[in-house]
Amino acid sequence: PCDGKTPSDLETLLFAAENAGLPVDKVKEFLTGNSLTNYVLDEVVNQKSEFKTQTGVPHFKFSVDGGVEFELPGAQDEDYFVRLLDRIVDMELERRAEAKL
């Protein structure tokens, strides 16, 4: 029913919300309000320093909760990604094994 319609159009979103069984009045209030303004501004402030360190486009960041973290600036070939992901997995497995000791 929304084929060919702009997904950022308010009426399209409300139509989709209604079809999904969501309360249209609450969805409209959310979409036209500013309830997430402070959240978004806080995220921008928190991420601002991180953006300054990015030196290439695209920029990839890989991390494992509480463990290994890598950043990869600029475009790379697929072999580089495979080697990096293998290294991340190996390092994380080592970190977990050491944590058990």
C-alpha cells in the first residue's frame, strides 16, 4: 500500500502506522514532536570527538563488548576485511581464555 510513496512523508508514515496497528494519534504526536531532541543532541555531543579522529571515507569501526576494538579508515579490499575480522576473533578468544584463568 505504500509502494512508490516517500518514506519521510508524514501521511505515508501515518498510513503505515495504521496498517501496522499502531495508535495513529500517538505516532503523529511522536513524529511531529521533539521528545527525542535531547537524546539526539546528547549523542551528537558524545560522538563529536570520535568524528574528529576519522580520517577516511568510508570509516569502519569494529568492536566486541568490553574487549577488542579496531577502526579502519578508508576503502579496503575484501581480503583486508577478512584478515581483520579473523584477527579480531582470535584476539577476543584469547581475551576470554585469559579471563577464565
